[in-house]
Amino acid sequence: MTCQEVVFASARCRVDLESTPAHSQLACTARLAVVGDDGVPHPLVFSDGSRVEIQAATESLAFNTAIAFLGNHFGPLSEHAPGGVQQIANWHFGSPVVVSPIRQHALG
């Protein structure tokens, strides 16, 4: 699993990218979080409590779709932090942030 931090007009966000099993057509899942002022990530969830996840055929498509989703919620892209956090398994998450779905569609 890798992650990238991206800054939008009204929020600093984190996109965690994880490969899915090889037998799946959707090879990558992106999980989204807002990073608080204290550096603690707060997972994005829908009103039903389910975690916001974007599944796509490639890591690049999952990341780009995540950026579009986050931009719809938090305004224009401000900056992209180079690199990312490689060791995130031990990170602790803060309370969830509820967002609404933008649109439902399958990614290929």
C-alpha cells in the first residue's frame, strides 16, 4: 500500500492506494481521507457509514478518479506532495468525515 497527500482549496487529503487480488478486473482500490491540522487522517465515509473507496483497473485511474472526486468536494487542486508515505499500516485514523456521492459509474 502506498499513499499520496494532495492539497485542495479547502482541505489536505490523503489517497491510499492498494492493489487488489490478481483475479479481479479492478486491480487497485483508492481509500480517501482528510488530513486534520494535527496530521491525523480522517477517513471519508458516505452518510450510511460506508468508507469512500474507488476501484479501478489501474493505480493511475484509481488515483485520477480520486483526485476528481476530492476536487468536487474540496475545490480546485492546490498542490501535490511529492513522494508519499510508504509505511502507513500503523497509522491511526481520526473520526470519519461524511461526504455525499458525486455520481455512480463503473470504472474500466
